[in-house]
Amino acid sequence: MKITKAVIPVAGKGTRFLPATKQVPKEMLPILKRPMVDYVVEEAVLSGMNEIVFVISTGKESILDYFDRNLELEQYLNKNGKEELAQKVYEIGTKIEVISVRQKEQLGLGHAIACAESAIGNENFAVILGDDIVVGDNPVSSQLAKASAAFNNKSVIGVMEIDKNLTNKYGIVDGVKVDEYPSSFKMNSMVEKPAPEDAPTNLATPGRYILTPEIFKCLKEIPRGVGGEYQLTDAINMLAKEDNVYAHIFEGDRYDTGTIEGYLKATVDFALKNEETKEVMKKILKEVGK
């Protein structure tokens, strides 16, 4: 089954980046010349998806505008001999179809996904967190889609191996290895941010999923969980009791750009890997390291 739609929740307040996010969505903060959400959408495009469902709230409309055409800007750039830049602007507005749904109250990731049900319908879909960037030779959502196809189109949770002392920062998966697929596990359960001594494994979920539409039924049945919010973890646990759910260790470098530390690390790493900026960044790092 080909996965054609991705849900990207972007309704959060971005409080870690205040006051910058008072008027500018966190997901629109730039890493080099591109907003962080552009890297996330690029992952979906490279994974073969052709439609993004943004779950937004008031003040997030600029994200939708970014992925729309800006004819006036394109004409201005072409008129002034900046055809290459005009082409880049054009490609941003045409590379994928974008629709939006409103999350009128921020009641957790599970609630945000539930808001997208009418846009998804009865088909499998990806979930990609809008402030979590994973880069590598093989897009992570593509890896998970292939794993899902191998497991009869069931739900697959993207996981990464972490230091056991950091389990209280993530959802942690408990599962049994699948013999024919060494990087995959049949999931028993997922525990939300357990203390290191209570964590069943060190397999953490940083925000990549392929989900079947049955998740929507589970999202309607779960009670509010941690923090008074509807937790996607609780819905996945319910789904795992009714159907097979898998976890897959993905390949790629992950940046939690929803935190200051992750945002700065992504900025430095991306600059060092970019031919236009790597020498400047090396110079800056050398100067500030004195």
C-alpha cells in the first residue's frame, strides 16, 4: 500500500522559543535559509507522499502561506534577473498539496491526530512532527512505509536507540524482535517517559509513525492521560491489543529542533555540511572557541 498522506501537527505554542514565537510559528524559525518545517515536508516528498495535512491553530497561517505560490515575488525575482531564486520560490509552492485542519484546543498529540480524521479517510498515513528533523540517505518516513508494507500494511512506529538514562524524555517501546527483520520489533506496549529503572527497553519514539485508520477509533475511546491530554501513546497501546503494531529502528541523524539545544546543533551541523556556509561556520566556531 502506497502512503500518500502525511499529518504534520503544528498547533503548539512554541513556548521554549518565546518571545520569538509570540508572532512567528516555531516551525517557521529558519535553519540556514529554510524554515525547519520545510525540511520535514521535504522528507514527506522524498518518501513519495503528495499531500500534507497540517493540524494548525490560530497564528499558524504563515506555514500554509509558505507552501503556497507567491506570484508577485516570483515575477519580481524574474524581472530583476534572479531566475534561479525565482525557480526555488516556485518549487516551494508547487512541490506538494497542502490542506489544513484546526485544533481549536491544544489537548495533546493524540487529539491533534484525531482532528485530521476527515482529511485522511480510510487509508494508512504518516505522522511527522513539525519540529523534529531526521536527515540521511534514505528518508525515515520511506523506511517506515517499507516496513509497514513488509508487515501486511500494519502500523509501524519509528524508534531509535538511546542512552538508558534518557528514557524519561521519550515514549519507550517494549517489543519482541522479528527474526527476518533484525531492525524491527512486534510491539507489546509503549510507556510514556518512564524513569530509567522502569524502562522496558532503550527504544525511543522521536516522532515518526505510519498508522492505520483504525487509530482514529482508539483515539475516540482513550481517556485523557498525562497532563490532562489525549496521548497518542495510549491510543497506540489500545491498537496494539487489537491488532499487530510494529516498531522499526530507523537510520538517520535526528535533531529535536523543538528545543534550543537541538535547534542550535542543527544550525551548526547543517551549516558545516553546506558548501556555501561551511567555511564561514568553521571560522565562527574557531573565533568563539578562543
